[in-house]
Amino acid sequence: MCHNRKSWQKQFLRQTADDHGMIKIVCRSVRCFSTVSLFACFGMLVTLSGLTACRNTPQEAVKPAADILIIGTGISGLSAALEGARAGRSVLVIDMLSVFGGHAIISSGGLSIVDTPLQRKRGIADSPDLAFSDFMTWGEDNNEEWVRYYVDHSNEEIYAWLTDLGAQFSAVVPPPGNSVPRYHFVRGQGLGLVMPVYRAILEEPAVRFSFNTRADELLREDGRVVGVRATDLRTGEVREYFAGTVLIATGGLQSNLDAVRENWRADLPAPEQLLAGSGWNSQGSGLDLARATGAKVERLDHQWNYVTGIHDPRYPGSSRGLSVLQIPPGREVWVNMQGERFVNECTSSRDNLAVMLDQPGDSHWDIFDSRGKKYFIVSGSGWTKERTERLIFGSPGLVRTAVTLDELADEMGIDANQLSRSVSGYNTLVERMAEQGELQEGEISLCSGAKKIDRPPYYAVKRFVLARKTMGGIRIDAAARVVDVNGAVIPGLYAAGEASGFAGINGRAALEGTHLGPSIVTGRMAGRKMAAELAGQSVAQDLPSSPELPFLPLPVTDRSNQVCTGCHDLPVLVQQNRAGYRHFQWSHTMVLTEQMTCITCHEDFFPYAPVHHHRDLGRATEICTHCHGN
């Protein structure tokens, strides 16, 4: 480590527009496009340099990049960034992807919030005390202090805050464990949740982003965390960023399946086949950063895993998965590999995981008919009916279908008589429960409002355990400060969201909506506390304004892809696993699959002219609905 950093906290980093201290996404000539894709430019190719690395020379003072440095642009990192900027501090946010949002932007956008205007409007009587009881009963070993803060402040910290930013709440439902409906959905799902926060940040001149940047090591000075050593994934350049405070908001480890298995619950067998359903970068990198500084990382066996996972057909041969279910539930029957119904299909993940792992093969079949198909959804943003039909029902081997149950059993490779008995028994139970409302001894209960499965064609989907959320992580105190293995605060270091195990708010089991919600609350808390810690210190930089680039409003005469394909061989580019281009690869694979034209997303690039062949971050947000809209 370098030691010549004594005066860095009091230094300003002054940059001009020519000093590359701004976010710049510009390709300057036609020649550029022989090596740099237009679509890579759209993918938010951020040039962010000019930050002085530490050198052991006595005459050179180390200059901070920002007051607050945030690792991760998920909902917790973005919440902290906005909070810090509004408190008057400069903020630098780095992320391994070329876009914002993390896993939140592809989520269903559900949040657990207590005593909201929407609940009151619908006659739902909720209270912090009632919610506190639900949380502590359901989770068993929650962090009581954080739970109390969450239930007391979720309305103002989440509902009122998001509403003021422009988010719209559309529904509230009661998942298992909740005494009343308090699981709120945002209109537009994950995109509708994240976009208002991100757009508000873009209005804050004190916030900068460095995308395609991987944090490799936390920098320390006299026991205090003072910055990050990071790598530009596209260029390989290693840089050191210094800041007054650092926040780890990198998510958990549920896409690192080896780590998931290593930390599996001791009381349950680990499944042989396991799918990754968290964000691509939920690899545990932030946990490793924290460990290296002596932070306490705990309770990684507290995981929230679903039994509704299927292979993601967009990534054949990989372990990536999707969660599929019926909304509302009650039009399906789950059977094991022997064709036997084994659980109430509405049971929470807290309970049905153990039941499924007790079945042969660690998997099950979801059986439904043509009526149930209408309610079949893929959890998360971007899954329109058309996309679900084409990618899920149209993928060979992913969904089995037949006109009769006997034919379906043959497609599934199970005993036809047993499948027929299971479905027939389910239908009989539906009829009897509607008439009498009582179960007989040994019978498995039904979803409320369950319907018979008797309208062909019939469908079967094989489902597996899907690793979703890490509910343990970096230990933080009530101010979101990271705590070391001896219980002492690590100066300068904070954590929020899934990286902190959601502050222990869930305990062993989640009430649903208790991942995104705590991510916002812990992120906002961290942003406020980091700003407060730096109170009285001068702002670490004087940000330049971006130069105005003239836009020439020329008529668009050629709207075909030929304008772009002369420079960009997209089918070849999406097959290249280039470091720093993961989002480019995802989004443009979809472009090719759905036969979109380039102008669908890049109309402001047409007609081509070097002077305006660029995209600002604000305008780029307007096209996210092409992939993430529902």
C-alpha cells in the first residue's frame, strides 16, 4: 500500500471538459466503427479517467475522486447515490456492467411496505406493530433493531420517496406470512421501480458513473478505507479511486453456484441440479472485498431459493434459470418424478423447498391446462405474453404439451396411471372443497380459489431449485457502517442491500418484497450517514459541465440496418465473449432474435454524422422498455 496520502481528504480534483472528468460517450469518426461498435457506444461506453493513482513521490498529493464512492448500480447503490448527492456531496458510482439497475431492473418490482396510502385506500388496516410481529415470527432470527426501523419508516423511506420520484404503485397482495396485504407492486415492474431513481440521479451534476469497472481491492490508510483499486474491463487498465467514504452495494452470491452449495443449509440436502436466478454479477465479489479488510461476513446459509426454476432458453447449456409461476395461483398441480402430488402449490418458499428436496430427483413437474396457461408468467420485467409464448412455450423440450393426460405422461416419461390419479384426485378435491370446505385426514390442502385442471391441451414444465437471494452477508450497524470480526466499525466503509444480507431484516425467511424494500432503506441510510460523516469537509471535486455537441436535424431517408451493418457485424459481435460487453451481448442477441431494426433503439443516430453519433445517459433510458417493458 502507498503511504503518501495524508492530505488527500482536503484536496479538490479540478477537471475541465478536456480533462476526461465527465461521462463521455462519443465516437469521433467513421474509422472508429471498424473497431468500436456503434452498439457498444450505446451500451454506455464510459470514459472516466484523470484520477491520480498513488505514487511514492513526496511532491505529489493524492486527490480524491469523490466524497462518496459506491460499488454497484443496483437499487441500493442508486438510492445511496441520490441521497448523498442531495446532501451536497460528490459521488462516483462504479459497476462491472455498462448499464445501471443490477438485478432490481429485471425484477418484478415488489416491495413490502407498511401502512401506505394504497393500503388505506383499499381498506387494509396495517400498522408497524403488526408488521413487526409478522417479520419476527416468520424470519425467526431477524435483526430486531433493523426490523423495527424498517416497519416504522418503510412508508416514508420507500412509498413516499418513490412516489415523489414518479413511481406508481398499482397493486398490493398478501404473500404467506403476512397478516394483511402489504406486498406492493410498482407499475412497470423492475424498470418502473429503478428508472425514476436513476433519472433523478442524472439530474444531479455531482454524480458520475464509471461503468465496465470491476472493484478489485479496497485501499486503506491508517485503518481507514480510503478508496478502491479497480480494473477497466474493456481496456484492462488498473486505476485507483480515492474517496471520503466507500459503500459496498454489489449484491450477494446466488449466481455463484459453487458458493451457494458451500454455504447451503446444514439441515437440508443440497440439490444435485441448481439454477442461478440472481443478477449475473451476484458472485460474492463485494463479500470478498469486505473480508479482505477484516469485515464480519455472516449467515451465508440464510438463502432465499425458489422451487419454480426452469432453464433460461436464452442461454442454452448454461446454469442460468428463470422463475415461472401462475398469477393468481390455483390452476396447476405439482407432481414429483413419480407423478404424485406432494405439496400445496401455494406454500411459501420457506416451507416448500424442504418438501421438494425430499422428492426423488430434486425437481418436480408443474401440470396445467389451457385455462392455466393464461395465467402462466415468467417472474421479472420484460416478459411479455408474446415473448413468453415464443421463448418458453416455443423452446423444444422446455414445455411438454399433449391433448390427453396419458399422452402428456408419455412426453414426461412418467407412469400415465399415476399422473391421471393425481390430476383426478386434485380435481375431486377442488369440487369437494368448494362444496364442503373441509379436508379429510392425510389430504394436501389447496390454493384459495383453486380451479380444476380439465381443459385440454395439457402442459407440463419441469422445475428445479433456483438460487435467488443471499440473506446473510456483511455485518453492518444501525448506521450501515461495516463491522469487523471483533465487533468494531471499520472507518470509512459502509454496506447496503443484498451485500449486507439486507441488514438481517429477513432472518431465515422472507415475507416477499423484503429484498428490494430493505435495499432501498439501507441504501438511503448509507447515503445519509456517509454524507453526515463528511459534514464540514469541502466537496472533493468541482465537476465540469459537458460541452454542447451540435445536433444536425437531417431527414432520415434510410431506416434499414444497412446503415449500421457496414461497420458492425452484429451476428459475429454477439458471439464474442468480450470483457466489459456483457450487456451489449444480451441486448443485441435479443435484437437479432426478435429481428429489430437498429433504428428501433438508435433513431437519434440516424442519419449517420460523426458530430452527433453519440448518446447521453438520459436519452438512453428511453429505450430500456424494448427489453424490460411488459
